[in-house]
Amino acid sequence: MTDELMTIAEYSDPNEANVAKSKLTSENIFCFLADEELMESPTLRTVIGSVKLQVKSSDAERAKQTLDIE
């Protein structure tokens, strides 16, 4: 069984996404910010809309608790 990445939160502000990523990393939870680079382009930002915070599916509940996400 593979431990796929799943999106647990989306942020319109890349800085806010990085704060969340730092919290998870400090708790030894692997995470990835999808579409972060694309949000740097004003044109693509309107198309993409958000940075996706992704974690391993096995860590999803713990990550949500760490970030106080329902």
C-alpha cells in the first residue's frame, strides 16, 4: 500500500502556507506545498487560486490536529 499525499488545507497567501508547513515540520510530519511556485506569477495566481498543503494520508489526522483544522 502506498502512502499517498492528500491535501488537508489550501491557502491564498503563500506565507500563511509556509507557516503551517513549518508547524508540521517541527512535529516531524512530512508535508509539501503544491502550486507554491505558480502562485508567484500574478497571472497564474488568479488561475491556480491557492497553495495546497499536502501530507501523507497516514499523517492527515495528526496534521489536522496540529494545525487545528476540522
